[in-house]
Amino acid sequence: MTKIELELRQLQKLVMTTELKQAIDLLTMPILELQQFVREQLEGNPLLEEDESAFSQNQDEDQRQQQKDEEWALFTGDDTPAPTPGYAINREDPYIYEARTEVFNSLYEYLLFQLNILPMNRCQQMIGKYILSNIDDNGYLLMLPGTIASKLNLPAEDVAEVLTMIHGFDPPGVGSINLKECLILQLDREQPHYEALKEIISNHLDLVASNRVPQIAKKMRLPLDTVSQLVETIRTLDPRPGSSWGGSDKAEYVTPDVTVKKAEGEWVIVLNEWDVPQITVNDYYRNMMKSGMPIDHAAEDYLKDKLHAAIWVIKSIEQRRKTMYDTVSAILKLQSAFFEDEAEYPIPLNLRDVAEEIGVHESTISRTVSNKYIQTPRGLFSLKYFFPKGVVSGSDTNALTVKKLLREMIDEENPEKPLKDGELTTLLNGQGVEISRRTVAKYREQLHIPVAGQRKRF
């Protein structure tokens, strides 16, 4: 006979409430997403309003803190003062970070600017714009000139004339129909060896790629050292002249979430929230809730729900700021050698190191550094940049340092007898770096360094 019993158990588990999910999402938001989120909250919650007084330098700080304490008490149900973190928030001077392409947002826009300043008739302008619209992100013309002439129902000579003008645009080599033409267009016609360079590109580019310089010298009946110098010149040319524009219609702007700088010998952390609205609970509704004036139950429930949501948003944003500040502060401490310009690369660091430093779970650090950027005296970096992994477990050498060593070894090698991957591995192991040949090959490829056979000079 089955016996049925009642058993009481006490369990602890985390329930993912809407508010908790919101707080977690806030941690992962970069500054631009946070700005958009706050504006959406202002539009969707009548109890929230932009706190313009937060921007006033004349406002009494005690008054502002008292207001924050009241909001905090409404949410927590007790008289505990609101937290007062010791970080700076930049709300005055927006940072302006120019795009890599300055005033032009795409390769097309840059080429169009150059086209518009040329003395052309309307037909040539039309041809030029059509040609530019068929140039890909690498700078190559996707359509043959004859095909363009047929499409436009114009003489081939007219199209060729405009295309010749475009071939003189910056970046050099733009508007080419193939690699050979692209490289030849980049040559200086006044160069003494122009014809020899043109011949190598036209007839022996495959031998250049495989570094078979002696064969080129033999075919051209030129001294080996002369051909070697010519090949070096060809290797300085850009096979994808348009690629530096990033391949998109708009230049990418990176807005740092936080800035660190030194002032009077001390590091200062500034959260770049100059365009994030400072929010507070609307005074009218705040007074209504405090006065206890009679309102119907439906309205009262609605106001309570909105008040709860408003205070939670304010609290979550404040918590995000504190976590951001604490995380950056810990990174500054643990990566001090890099920030003080005493080390070229950050040391190996994992999320747990920072989590233990500030007393939170490592998943919190993971969310905090995700998609965030930091402006430092040494440049703009992703926060994830400061968490390089070691090459092997227990190693105190990280991948960036190994790549630096690898680059130095190859730069100092004998060009007539370049180091093979196995030899590089042996040298690194001899310096205490535990690394495999496969990893060396991977790092070499990531540094865009060709294999030993292609690095050989004659």
C-alpha cells in the first residue's frame, strides 16, 4: 500500500524577475544603448522625469542627496540613506572622436568628393557617378568599361576617358579591374625602374607571390640583387586600396564608456555619461503619494506599479555605475604596469581576479566589460583587452607578449635564412615560453607574417 506523506523543505533558488533581468541587461549595455534605454523609460513611465537640476552646479548637494534618500526609502521601505559612490560622471564636455575617414563616411563618398571637384561636363559627371557606384569595398571596378558603355548607351571612348580620371584618385589603384592593374596604377611613372616593375607585375606576379626571385631574375636577365629590390618595392603596394575604409557606408564611431586619466599623480575614473539623462521621480506624483490624498484603487495600484518600476530603474542605473567604477578601479590596480606605461602589454588576467577584488560574481564582471570601451592615456581600448589569456595553464606569459617576441625574432632573423616555425618554437621554449609549433604558426598568421620560404631574401 502506497504511503502518502507531506514533507516540508526549505530551498533557496534564484527567481529571474523582470526587474532582475533588467538590472542584468543594464550591466551589459554600452553607453549609447544606456542612453536609448533611459530615454525609453522617460517616455514610458509618467512618474519619471529628467532631473535638470542635476546639471546645475549651484544646486545644494544636501538637497539633492535628501531627494535621493526619499526615493530610496520609497523603494526599500526603510530609512536607509541612498548610496553615494565616489566616482565622477562627465556631464559637461562630450568627447568627440573623429572617424578614421575624417569627414567622409565611406569610400564612395570620398571618391564622389574628388569627382565633384573635377572640371567635367554633365555627361562625364553621370558616367563618373555610375562608375563609382560599381566600385566595391576593396576599390575594384565590378564591371568592365565596355559593359558600362553598353549600359549607358555611350561610346566606349567616353567611359574610358572618365575612368582614366578616376584612376588618378586617392587611394592609388582605385577603380582597377584586376590585381595587376591595381598594382601598376600605384607605381610612380617617374621611377627609374618603372618599366621593370611593370613587367614583373604583368608577367611574373605568381613568382613574386611564391618568392621565386631567382627565377624572375633569370627570366628578365637582370642581377639578382636588383630584382630582389624591385620585388620588395612591389610588396609595399596595396592589393586592396579601398579596404582601409572598412567596407561600410558609414564610418564606425566608438564612444568610450569610461575615461581614466592622471591628475596630480592620482588616477581619476570618469564615467562618460554626458548624454545620458539624469532621471528622478516626478515631484507631482511624489507629493501625491506622500500626502495620502484619496484616489481610487485602480489609480493607486497603477501609481504604485509605476513608482516601483521608476525606483528600480534609478537603483539599477546607480548600481551599474558603481559596478563599472569598481571594475575599472580593479583593472587599474591589477594592470598598473600597463597603465603606467611600464609594460607594453597587459599581464594575463581573468574575470575571477577582478571579481574577487571587488567582491562580486565573475559573471557580473563578464557582463560589465562586455561591449565597453575605455579611453586611457595610451589610447582607446575594449575593456576585454585587459583580460588576455596565458599561453598555457600556469604560464605568466600571455598571447600578446608571445606575438611581440615572435615579431622581434622575425625582424632580427637573417633574411637569407629565415627562421622556420619549428625553429621559432625552439627559441621561444628556450626563453621559458611553453608553446607548440601549431600555436606559433597560428600567431604568425595572425600577425600577417608569411612562411619562412616567402620571407627569404636573395
